[in-house]
Amino acid sequence: MNILIVGLGSIAKKHIKALEHLNLDATIYALRSDANASKVENVINVFDLEAVDVSFDFAIISNPTHLHFEFIERLALKHIPLFIEKPAVHTLDNSETLTQIIKDNNLITYVACNLRFHPCLSFLWDTLQREQLRINEVNVYCGSYLPEWRANKDYKSIYSANADMGGGVHLDLFHEIDYTTWLFGFPNKSSSVLRSTSSIDINAYDYANYILEYDTFTANIVLNYYRRKAKREIELVLDMETITVDLINNTVVSDLGKTLFEAKDYSIQRTYESQLKYFTDVLKQNIQPMNSFNESIKNLKICLQHD
């Protein structure tokens, strides 16, 4: 199996580690823009895609978000299945062009939202499919402290802090919108507030609040870059109890005092392995996966709206 990686940053290295754990007998190539780029163990650097005489089984697009469009288009026209790091693109401008190219080439695409493979979310998904829960309210919260995301690096220089590089908390923490619509479906209506007024002082949005309206409940999603003690939770307010899913401590608990599910010592890296295993299985079966480029664009429309 020949795999091409576009972009070799921290996320790409997580995908490489996942590929190695899956024992796919894969040869990994990385498309580099700098002839002096450092070598990564077990990865072959390439610098000109047109000069590479290799038939790729699929490509992983994990370069900065604002560069995704170019490489989705180039690789789609070469009929290479695409595993695209979220969000698929940073703007809806000309996204219909990519959608049409993908459709015309009958291409398999998957937008990588690895939290769909988190065991606590899998438990919640199964519960929602199995039980007819009367949900009154859903509250989703994800906050952490951007200045501490990258050790020994000025946080204002990384893409997350720069709107022109596709940064901003709304795009960086796209997972929360993705898994909300995955679990509960697409809303009837949505609205948002996107701001950048906190003390971390960046030129990209550092706060986002989305309100998703469903037939019988409302989901509220709050995202921020400035919370010192990280918190990532989903709260389901039901008739008789409230269930809280903690994606950092890997627990699902009821306010009635019962632990409904726990994944002790679970490493988030395993979600990357499960995700790539899913995608390679999809390729073997030649079927369309969940969260295709087109489906993910529906979430991006919710993400990018701004009152």
C-alpha cells in the first residue's frame, strides 16, 4: 500500500504513528515544499508530485487548512482517494467546485474527525440508537488554553491563532459541531456568535457559541481558547436525570450518582488508529464512508455562519 501525506506537522505524525500500529505494510511518502526539509523515519520525502512514478492508494491531507483546497483539487483530479484532516476547507468559497470534481470522479473522501471513534462517544451513540431518550437540552463545551498548546513556541505564530492561515477556535474545534450533528442529526435552524475579545489577544476567533434548534430540544455549543483548566464535555438534560460525557477523563456519568461508562487509561492516539482502520476498510470494500467531503461541508456551513 502506497500512502501520500501532504503536510508533515504534528497531526500528520499522529497519523503516521497510527499507520505503523496498524501494520498495513505501507510505504509512506510525504510531499514537501522545502528541499531542505528534515527527514522523518520511515517516510520518503518527495518534492514534485508530477515526477513521482507511484500509484497511491490514498492521500492524507494534513497541511494548514488554508492550503487544503489546492491539494484536494489536485489529488481528486488524479483519482486518489482522500483522507482529509478536519476541517476540509476554511471557507465555503468555491467549495461547490470541489464537490463537483469529487462527484465526477466518483471519489472516496473522508473528513477526519477522530472523536467519532472515542469510546465515550461510541457509548453515547449506541445509547441514543437503542433507547428513546426524551432530551430537553444538550450543552457542549470545549475550552482550553491556546498559549500552552505548543511547548517552546510562540502561540501567536501558529495557524490556530491566525485567521489568514485557517485558524480560529471555530475551525480548530470543529469536532464539537461534527459530533453534535453525528449524534443528533442536522438541526432545523442554527445561529452563532463568533468573537475575539479575550486576554490571549489573537487575530482569529477565540470564542464561538452555536445554538442548534431541533424539534424538541436545543443544543448549545461553546468553544474557547482561553480556559486555563481544559474542559471537554457533553451534557444531556433528560426528564429524570442529566448525563455528562467527559472526553478528557473518559467517563459517562449520571447526576443520580451512577457511572454509566468508563474507559480507563484510554489514550486519544487510539482514535487515530481506529479512524484509519475504518478508512482503509472502506477502501477495501469500495464503499462511501460516513463524513464524506460533501457531508462535512454541511457542518462547515453551520461553523462559518456569523450573526
